[in-house]
Amino acid sequence: MTQITDFSATRRAQRRDGHARPRRRTYCSIRVRRHPRGERVTRIQESSRPSTWSSIVLAADLALPENHALGVGLKLASLYGARLIAAHVPTLGGASPSPGGAAPSETGDEGQVSESLKQILAPQLAAVSHDMLECRGEPWPWLRALLERALPQALVLELSRRARETPALSGTSRRASPAEEICLRAPCAVVTVDTSPPAGAGEIRGAKLERILLVTDFSVESLAAAPAAVSLASRAQAQLILLYAGDSARQKQTNAICQTLRDLVPLGTRLLLKPECRVERGVLAEVALKAAAEDRADLLVLGIPRPEAGAAATAAGALGAAWRVCREAKCAVLTVRG
């Protein structure tokens, strides 16, 4: 890592010589230090590299008359100026796909969307740079091939009511649903969205993103979601809520934990409102679901292990808890790989 550089002497010399002060966009990397009395997060580095999403994939049944996932994808693409790859996946439900489905194309020749669907989606997608594709074959293999070629920073995934009723895998022989496979095995960040918009959400193009909730237990995986939550709150000018969930949340440690939560926001970050910091005792999944409902959050942000770590017992439990949150949450859920 690059060491912190003191620019004060350089800036004083530039102002003395009549040069303008250099302007930099900064972010801070995060390190977790273990202490006998708990964990502490400290900022150790500043860099001029901005945090941004340049490409976003939307996987949903685009033929539905009111699709909330489409509104969320348009909102994120407009905030970051990203290219939106709209993938029409009509078979993305709770049931397992038929084994006789067509295999995805390995040469990058995805299916083209019908002309009638293009005419319906063209007015809504006109505001952002976009591509439209149609799934051919089983959803997860087809989307996996698409993600490997497009290399997006985020995937907006539609969860139907049937997919939300599918429980998490817990040592059984049940085959995972397409939505569960995509949510837990995708290499990029995933935003899961309910099929139908919540009450009072307004029209599709104006997806609401006013309250963002980040829930962490200071583990390495959960802390990986902090930069994404801060970046979204800054770009959308939304209220950022930082919540710590853990069994070690004692009354005498509340002030220290809240200070650690405030340290997750890099210096110089432009937020419309001051972040709210809270401490609650309990399991992360249960605390996240309860807080998202009570705070009426528009987006819940969680950090989860990477797909290759799913074989470990601890990672498997964390992935199962994450899938439970995605199924039961009443708002959109952003899961970031740690």
C-alpha cells in the first residue's frame, strides 16, 4: 500500500507561487485491528482513485407491466453514468430450470430481444446507455457467461414471489433455485429487488433511494460493503444509517463502536445529512431485517463471503443468512463480496 503523503508543504509553495490548489477526489481503505476489548477500524490510506460503477447488468422479466427491478437498475445507472445491460430472463422464478434447456453461447452470441419488447422498453431506457439481451437456456449458466464477458461491477436481480418462498440450503439435497444460485454465486455485487414495487414507490423510472442502511458486525466480509454504501449515499444524497449488530454490544462500548462506525465514512465525503450510528444486540440477519422495516430503508447493504469460500461451514452459514435477508426484506438488498 502507498504510504500517506503530507501535501501541506507542497500546497503552501504552490499558493506562494500563484498556482491553484490541486483538487483530489479521495477515498480511504479500511483495516481491521484486533484488540482484547473488541475490534477497531482505522483509516490508513488516501488515494485519488474514485469508487464507481461503469457497467451494470439487469436480470429480470422485462415483459412485466410494472417492474421495480427495472426502476432500480435505471436509478443506479443514472447515478454512476454506467452502461445498463438489460437481460430479459423470463424463466427467473423459484423453480429449478428444466435440465433440457439450451446451453448458453460461449462465443458471446446472446439472444436478441423481440421487436415488440424493444418498443416497450425503448422509452424507459432512453435516458441511459444500454444494451438489451434475452436469456437462452438455464438462467444461471447463461448469466454466468454474460458476467464473465461483460465484467460488470453490479447485478440487479429480480426476485419473484415464488423465489422469495424458497428457503436457504442447509445441508439438504434440494437443488438451489435460479435466483438463489445467481444471488450467492455471482462474482460482482448483487442488488436483489422484489418483482412488484412497494406501496408509494411512485412510477418505475423514479425508483426511490432516500434511506440507505448498512449493517455490519465488523467482520472482514461485512466491512467490504462499507465503500459501496457510502458511495451510493453520496451520489444519491441519501440518509446513511450505520448499524452495528453483535453480541458484544455492551452499554459501555457503545460510544467506541459508534466512533468506529463513523470512521467508515472517508474524510471529504459529501453527504447531504449526517450519518446515523446505532448499536443493537443480536444476530446480524435478524437485526438487519428488523432495522430495515423500522427505518423504512430503501436499500439494505450487507457484506458476504466470496463464492469460492462457500465450502467452509462459516461461509456457508453466512451465505444462508444473506439469502434469508434477500428473501424476507421488504426493500432492495445490496450484497457485496468480501
